[in-house]
Amino acid sequence: MTERLRNFKQGFTLIEVVTVTALIAILACLAIPMVEMSVKRDREQQLRAALRDIRQAIDDYHQFVIENKIEFDDETYGYPPDLEDLVTGVEYKDKEGKTRIQRFLRRIPIDPVTGEDWGKRSYQDDRDSRSWGGENVWDVYTTSDNKGLDGKEYNQW
């Protein structure tokens, strides 16, 4: 019996170590794609939220123009001249005649897919244009050509 205890205290056999290492390697190989998929899904959710926020701010700016709260150039068609105008805000007079500043965004979200600036389209540009005419900001898109989990390119969202 003491001989058995001595053999037990000596440690693991080579076969046990190789088996455990192989199992850990297999589990790691299965986990890596799942983690990558999770990271991609998270970035896509961030992209959707950022696009929704910016597009909502552009629509709010345009609604302000429609309600005649701010003046605009005919060339801009009532859309903001640049994304920065959504953050800095516009001056308008409220019902009591007081001058106020309306901001539409606290900050411009960063493109979570590329980490760079957003692609912009003006009202005068084609719907699928990849170059900005500079007259106004009618829409934004990511400049990434990668495809999402749904198979559609991010710049088409």
C-alpha cells in the first residue's frame, strides 16, 4: 500500500498531460471563433446605435428648419452644413423671444468599425455616392467595405 501512495505522489503520467493539453487546445479552438463573433456583433450594435443617433440629430436639425426656428441657406436644403454644427448647436428665438442655443448631439460618435471619420452624403449627392459634395450633411455611413453578420456591407447600412 505504501508503494501505491508513493507512485500516486510522483505526479501525472505523460499520457494524462497530453490528454489534458489536447482537450484544452480543442476547447480553445472552439472558443476563439465564438469570441470573434461576439466582438463583431458588439461592434455592429455600436455602429447601429451611432448611425441612429447621428441620423436622428440630422432629422431634428431639419425639423427645426421646417418649423422656421432657424434660418438656412437655400443650398443646404435645411440640412446641417457639417456634423460639427450638430454639436455646437444653432441659435434660435423661443416663443418668448429669448435667444437660445439648441444642440442636437453631445459629441459626434466615433465610427466603431473603422475608428475614423464618417463618410458623408449631401442632399444633392446620389444615394450610393461615396464622395461628399460638401453642400450639407444629409446622411452618414461607415467607410468600411467589410461585410456584417447579415452579409450586407457596412457602408450600405
